[in-house]
Amino acid sequence: MSNTHMLSIGFPAILASSVHDIKNSLTALRALVGQLENIYQDPKPTEFRQLEFETNRMNNSLMQLLTLYKIDLSQFSLSVDEHSAADILEDIVAQQSTLLSLGNVQLITECHGDLFCYCDSAMISNALCTLVNNAQRYCKSKVLISASEEDDYIVFCIEDDGKGYPENLMSPDYKQLHQVDLATGNTGLGLFFTETIAQLHVKDDKHGFIVTDNNSQFGGARFKLYLP
Amino acid sequence: MAINLASKKILVVEDQAIMRETIKHILGSFGARFIVEAESGINAITAMRIDKFDIVLCDYNLLRGKNGQQVLEEARHLKLLPVNAIFIMVTCEQSLEMVLSAIDNKPDDYLIKPFNRLQLLNRIERCYSRKTYLTSVENEIDSGNLYKAIYNCEKLLQLDDKKMRMQLLKMYAELALKVGNFKKAEETYQDILHERELPWARLGLGVVAFFLGYYDQAIKTFQDLIEQYPMMLEAYDWLVKTHESMGNDEHAVSSLNSAVTLSPMSILRQKKLALLADKTENLPVAKKAYTATIKLGKNSIHRSSADYAGLANVYLKSNAANEALKILYELNQQFHNDPEAKLRASLLEAEIHQTKGNSALAEQAYGKTVKLNEQFNKQISRELRLEMAKAFYLNGDNETCDEILNDLVRTNIDDKSFIKDIVTLCDAIIGESYAESLIQHIKKELVDINNKGVSLFQEGNIKGALTVFEQAIAKMPSNQTVLLNLIKIIIHDLKTSKTNPEKIISAQAYINKAVQIGIPHNQIGGLQAELDTIQNKSNQ
């Protein structure tokens, strides 16, 4: 039997079902951790925070992996509709809520209730969640996520009070996936994914894009996602 | 908005015990008291038969038996879910939403695993507040009062709630399409597209073009959408429909084939593909699609003996008579007490034995068919009755064949595509002019009934006219002309005599029926307006 025959059901199907299996395990794992956590009195061991962080990260990476693969195969389309920016921020805060309740990081949101944007809300909140997750890891005590209008764009901004982005993540060309820095585990995949999804959001001849710098009002890293 | 879960009946459908436990724990921490768990689709259906739930959280991937989508379809089909209940599908993957959309029933929302307590609560709250906001519209849709639903939609739009605006506009346009008010639908979609290029609004314009008969324009719209959004299956479904309406079945098969490749789990698409491929003699595709349909049907309300018969017939056509017999055996095994299934099986059995040259067995099977037909003819589907007519004719029983065809033409005279099927069959086996003269004859009969009713009405004999049309509608429940005349007379009666709430209800029911069978807005809209005026007066 040749090797090609073994793959006759197709790599996309194998990838999709693997992701599916891992996600199921991940869900069960989180449920188990949750049950363990209930046994402990406050203050709970900080390891729970780390566990929550890692599972969030695994989950986000898996989603991004699958999505990027589908984009590559042209088997992906955005599901664009009008969404309230406040709802998207609320989704992000909800995803981070367990992590927040365990740590000493303050997550602040700023957004006008009447601000609407046209986007694939599941993709955008997934992309932003990864970045907020990272910001929480690298900040000292504060992360601000905000949404506002700038010219003809809706801008989602994530700022923290940490040390700021390393040099390699501030390149203007996020389309290049940078060399994996094994020492820090910093791959830039989250930024690459967000840039890719942003690019797919189009109005007339305007595309979405991202900007990273260290001009946070709190002195740390600042990330901005522009959607037309 | 904080939703009070204490007063809500909640069903959690999930095969993993640990997940059920966690979800229950979360719901409990938000005050929920009435929580029922089901670890399989069948148990979920049983639970919904016993209790009317306000909230159903259902996992898509249930290990054994029905999946979440099949649970949803069955619950809606059996009307186990109250109109205002929310059904949230829990899935592992975002893209599932698209793959399942369109042809299938949609849940109220999706929730992607894994989720924490706040994510779950947020989803329920948002879904709940949207549902509550739209209650006045959804209740009317549920009872078939589409015009009232449109009116309520307009009222909500006037409140100008920005968060709900798009949702309302989408519903509004869809309702306008449903009652055949294409102008209103087109205006609404154009307005939205003027603000922003949204795929569903663009699709809506294509649908309007389809209904107005601008097929080329519709096709272009759907093809452009597919190119831009390769996973937009609704665009495929409409493209297929348009090709079909143009009589271009081969194109329809090829578009549908692409859609099925993208969504192999959608039983209705597989079924449709099987039928279309069968019709165009594309036997390999038909075989594959029937087989898939049968497999997917095992846990679905869309399971049908017709799929087995279809597959057996494809085998027969591909000179594999023994394979065909095997499928028939399976058919008989799967559908014990189903007369339609028995009829299909014996009908095909006769044909198979005939093909194999075994005339004694063929005769025996035909005898069984005749007997079953006597018992059940009126209860079986029209497609099967048409096949029965063919079998009777081929076996020399012209009288029974005539009888069935007469009845089929009479009850379906307004259904162009089914009448076309009848004509095609008659032309092929009986002769060119047969169907034509049958149709003329029935049309004349109808004209006579209408004339009789109308002249009674003109003589002032309202009661007599009503009787004529009511009798006619009992015999031909989907006849558009009769139905329209009946409604007109009831409304006239209401206008000229004392108001009678019962008559208003009956008129509304007939109008709803008219909308449902596709009488267009330009014929029914005015009557609805008149009835509304009468009703408003009687309420004063």
C-alpha cells in the first residue's frame, strides 16, 4: 500500500477531525480543572491561572491553524454582518473572565454603545482574544481594550503597561511569519492571523490592517486593528 | 440585562458526563433550578415531549444516534419547541454554521466550545433579549399571519433601536419575499447595500431577480457571491433552483454537486442531488447521493422509503437487478408498517422481476401492488401515485390509471412543475394528446364551478355561492382561483352584513393558506388590507 493511498480521505479532513478531537479534550480538560478549582478555598493556587491561560492559548491557536489552512485552500469565507463593537468587547472580556478573577490584572474596556462595525465577529473576537491573552501575560497590572472610530475605520486597540513589543514584532510587514523564537515562545502567529483576517475585510478599495507600536498611554505595547 | 434563570426550564443535551456536570453547575450558579439533562438525541426528544423548555443547549456532536442538527429538525418538525424558546447549538468549530446553513433549520445561535461561565451566560442573555424583542413578529409568523408579522416589523423599525435594526430589516425583507411583495423586498435590500455590501442582502437581490423571472441576472448574482464567498451555501442552493427553473438540469446537478462536496452532512441537499441526477440519467452521481441520503437518514426525520426505492431503481437502470433486490429487502426491513414503503417496494419488485424475465414473480408482485393501492391510494404522496398510474397503464388497467391521473391533475392544477411531470409521463407512455385533453377538461370543469359560484353571487345568493366554493375547496384544497373567489365572497359578506368574529377568523385562515400556496402579493395584498379594515372597525 502506498503512502498516497493512506491520505486519500484528504489532509483537510484529517486536520479538521484532529482539531475537533483536541478541542473536545481541551473542553473536557477545562471542565475538569473547573471542578478541581471548586475544591479550593480562596485564595486559589496561582497555577489555575496558568492553566486557564495555557488552555485559552491552545484553543485559540487551534482555531487559527484551522482557519489559516482553510484560507490557504480557498475553503474559507468571512461571515460578515453588522455588529455592535461593545458586544465584541464584551465577548473578549467574557473569554478572559476566569483568568481575570484569578489574577491581579485589571482589564478595562472603553467603547461607545452606538458604535457598529461590519465584520466576522467570531473571527475578530478570536483574533483579539489571543492578543489580549498575550497582553495579560506581558503587562504589569493593566490592559485596556477600546473601540473607536478613526476616519472611515473602526479601530480596536489593545494597550498594556508592560515592557512593550520586542523589535521583531514591530515590523510593518506582518504578512511575513517571523522566525520562531524558541527561547521566548514568541512566534507572532497571533499577529499574523489577525493581519490575515483584517485583510479579508474589505469596503470598496479599503482593506483592514493592523499596527503595532510601543506608544501605549500606559507606557507598554499598543496594538491597533483597523476595519473599514 | 440580567435574565432570571430561576423561572426557566432548561434542557442540556450533551454526551459527555463531565460537560453536562459543568454546564449544570454554571447554570445553577446563575440561579437555574429546572434543568433536565439528556445524553443522546433520542432522550432529548423524549424530554421535549414531556416538558416545554425555554432554553435548549444542544451539543452538535453527539456520539451515538442523532446529531444536534437532527435533534433540532425533529423538535421543530414535531413542534416540540415553543415559539419563543431558544435553541443554542454548541459546536467545536465556527465554520460549521455556514456548512449547515440555508436548506436546513437554523438554531437561534451557536456557542463554540470551550466556553466559560460568563461566555455561556452572555450568549443566553443576548439570544434571549433578541428573541424577546422580536416576539411580536415571531408569534405572527408562527401562526401564519405574515401580513400581521410585516406590520409588527414596521412598528419595531420605527422605534429605531440601532442594535436590532439590521436583524429587523433582514426579517422584513424575508417576509416581503414570502408574501410575494418583491418590490418592497428589493427596496429593502437595495437600501442596505447602499450602506454596505452585505452578502445576505446581495443574495436577497438575487432571490428577488429569481422570483421576477430575471434568471440570467439571478445566476450572475449567485455566481459572483460564490466566487467571493466560496462557503456561502445559500448562494449555491439558489443557483441550483434557478438552473432548474430554466430547465437546465445538468447545470443544476453540477452546482448542487459542488454544494454537497462542501456540506456532505446535509441530507436535504444529498436528497435533492439524488433526485436531480436520477432525472438527468447521471447514474453514478445518483447512486452516490442516494446512498449518502439513506445513511444520513438513519437518524433523521427526513428519512424516507423513497430514497431506498430511488437507489434500487438506479441499480435496476444500471443492469444490477440483484443489487436492486437487496436494497428492496432493506427497504422492507426498515419500514415495517408504512403503506407507502410497501407500495414502493412491490411496485419496483414487479419491475425488477419483469426485467429479469421472471413473469410469474412479476405478476405476483403486481398483484400485491394492486391490493395495496386499493387500500392506501389516497394516503400516499402524489409522486408515488403518479408512478402507480404508470404501472396500471403498463399492465393494461387503463381505468384505474385514468382515475388517478384525473384526481392528480384536479388537485394540482396550479402546480406548474408537477403538471409538467404528469405531461412528461403521459407523453412518454400513453400518447401526446392525452394529458393535454385531460388538463383542458379539468380546466373547463373549474371554469364551470367558478361561473356557477360567481353567478349565484351576482344574483345576491351569497350563501349559495359560498357553498359552491367551499365544496370545491374541500375537493381541491390548493386551487388558487377557487380560494381567491372564496376569500372575496367572505370579505364581501363581512362588509355587507353584521360583523361576525368567526367569519373574520375563517377569512384570515383562508388568506394565510393563500399566502402559503404562493398566491402573489398583487392578488392577495388588497384582500388582506380590506380584512384589516373590517377587523379594526369591529374592534372599535
